[in-house]
Amino acid sequence: LSGCDAVIVQGTADVELAARAILFGLVFNGSATCMAPRRVFATADRIGDLLGIWGRDVERWVRKPVAPAASETAKRLIEHAISLGARLRLGAIPDDDRWAPMILSDVTPDM
């Protein structure tokens, strides 16, 4: 019940099912749950498959309001991670306080 749960997608996984389940967990209850996935660990080919599946629907991801202070903190942390080498793969940093899911890769623990 950490609110920052990890998902491991094994090489034999049904990637379509995994992608849908991860996205459901991410947006369920506006992501205000103690079980929302925040980190995905998978092989490079599985990550590519997941990004392709999520990319098909990225324009339909629903934006939800986020408290202004939390929104500013998140923007600052994401921009810092990108400056250190993380890559924004899907989604976008909003210019307001309404957020949709966002996918970053190449993130390290120090980010």
C-alpha cells in the first residue's frame, strides 16, 4: 500500500493485457489509490511493445485536476529528471493543473 507500486512485465506476458491493466491501475479513481502503478520494469522489447500500445490511445487519456502545489512540485521534479537524462516518451507536462498519465523512460533512482 505504498502508492508507488512497481509492475514487472515478464517476457512471456500477454503485453496487450499488461498494458491495459497498467493503464487502468494508473487512472483508476483519478490515480488517487494506494495501489496505482508508478514504475514498470520490463525487457527493452517489452517496453517498446508497451509504449506502442499506450501510444495508440495517448490522445484519449483523460486529464484530471491536481492541487496547484502538487502540480508545481511534479513539474519541477519531472523537468529535473529530464535535465538529468530521463526521456519523456508519452504524454506531456501540462501548462495548467490538469494532468494526464505521462510515461518517462531512462529514469534512475537519484531522479
